[in-house]
Amino acid sequence: MIKRFFAIAFAAVLSAPAFAQTTYALPQTSLSFEVDAMQTKTFAGPYAKFAKKYLGVDAALEDRSSFQIVSVKMTPYVEADQTKRFVFNASKTPDFLALSTQGLISTGEANFGSETVWRFPAKKSGDFSDKGVGSNFTSEAATLYRTIKNEDSYTKVAIQQDMVVEKSLDKKAQEAADMIFTLRKKRVQIVTGDTDATYSGEAMAAAIEEISRLEKEYMSLFVGYTESQMQSMTFDIIPSADNAKQVYLAFRLSDNDGLVSADSIEGKPYILELKPQPVADAAPAAAAKGQPAVYRIPAICEVKLSDGRNVILRDRVPVYQLGKEATFMVNSK
């Protein structure tokens, strides 16, 4: 049973003729949160301000970004509390003080160490270069004047000339809207059979699918489109017995940057609350000879993570530093 309460950091072993001196630390619990957030980014279409005029629909006029928590995984880890170090003298190291591969003296039940993953979403801008099939230029008629010299005067003669100029944004939006209505009309004609060509079976399905794809592309020029990507980060919290309320700011979620650390000045805060259960005092034992060894009995804590309104994680974990310290006697010979 004693082994269950030990996770001890090895510091030094000093050789002596009769006794070995071992320095160790009491265990403490850290809580690691692996958080996944989904970023949804909406890119406004280049013709967004004409969506109401030509299609009768409302559209976002500028790019928008938002994040939403999709999963949270909590893992408790046991590590050495370097503020609670003790010296143990014995002719040999007791069996329960077995050095682990982590440089810690502990039972095999504890978790040691964690990997922090930093992954940030790439900054992107909307790409509408492959949407639509209309030309970017149009032909306009321009009237030029040439001056002709007569015997007594000069006369201006009008000359008609076609010039190639770039289409206005309004004109391109109008043409895209016209194409949308043309595609919709063509789809109705195919479905109702009101067309010179005959469509049936797979041919009809393929034609309607292609028309719908083209309509979606043209609509994106007005209403834009949305992309999603995942962001993953890890946040560690070490509870402290000095925190009377046992309330901690775990991390924040920003619409612009996604998951950010607790000390960031922007973003919705996510709050961690711990409620330690009382730890009963050990029953008095009969007097025994030997050397006292100090250990910790963890407090079983109810853990709750929330955004202030909605609870997204609730669990129970043992937290050593919120429990009690006790001693037992070990024969040092």
C-alpha cells in the first residue's frame, strides 16, 4: 500500500562506511490538457456587395474567422516537488525506493512527462481566380474627333473607334448573376424535358451534377466560401495548495488566433476548478523502531473545465500536493 503514495525524485547518493544517504522529493500532480479547436474561415466573394442587387441574397462583405473547441483530453502526471525534499539514511536503499528510467523513484502506476504540440493555422486569403468563365475585358465604342483644315477654317470630324477596356466590377457581377439564372433555367429544362436534347438515366444525372457544380462556383463569387482546419495545443497546470479557491485559468480561445495561453490579453477564458475531498487522518500505529520516512497521501479532486457557462470536461483525479503528508517508520539497519 505504501508504494501507491510514492513518486520520489532522486538527487544524490553519498557513500558512507555504514549508511547510504539518499535525497528524495515528495510527489506532486500536474494536469496536462490536450485541446483541439476547429477554425472556420469564411472568405468574402469579390461580388459580395452586389449579391443583394442581382440575386436578392445577403452575403458577408469581409473575411471572417472563428474557432470552436471540438475535443479536450486531460492527463494527470506525477512529478517531483522540489520544494519538498528529504534525506533518508539507511544501510541500503529500501525496496520501495527503486530508481526508474526517468531518474525518479516511483511505482510503475504513475505517468511521467508529456509532449507539447504547437500547431498554428496558416494565414490564408480567398482565391476566386478559377471561378467563372467570363472575360475580364469588354469592347466599348468611343467617339474621337479629327480636325480638318479648310480654306478659311478648321472643322472637327467625328470618327467612331472601338476600344478594349477592363470591365467594371458591377458589370462582371451582372454577367455572373445572369449565368447563374441561365444555369438554373437549363437545369429545370433538363428535368422537365423542355429541351431539344434528350437526357435520361446517368446522362441526366451527370448533366444536372455539372450544372449544379457550375452554379455553386458562380454563387461563391457572391456569397464566398468556407474552409476549416484543426488546431491542437497542450496546456499544463500544476495545482497549488496555496490557492484557496482552487480556480485556475487554463487557456483562452481567440477568434483570430485560436488557442492561446492563459496570460494572453484576448480570447474567451476557460476555467479549471478543483474540489478536493477531505483526506482522513491515519489511525495511530504502535510504536516502532527505525527512521521516519515522509510521504504524501493524495486528495481525490473533482475536476471541472468550463468556459464560464458550459462545462466541457468533468473528471476525478488524485492530486498529491492537495492531500496530506504522513510518515512511517523504516528500519535503517
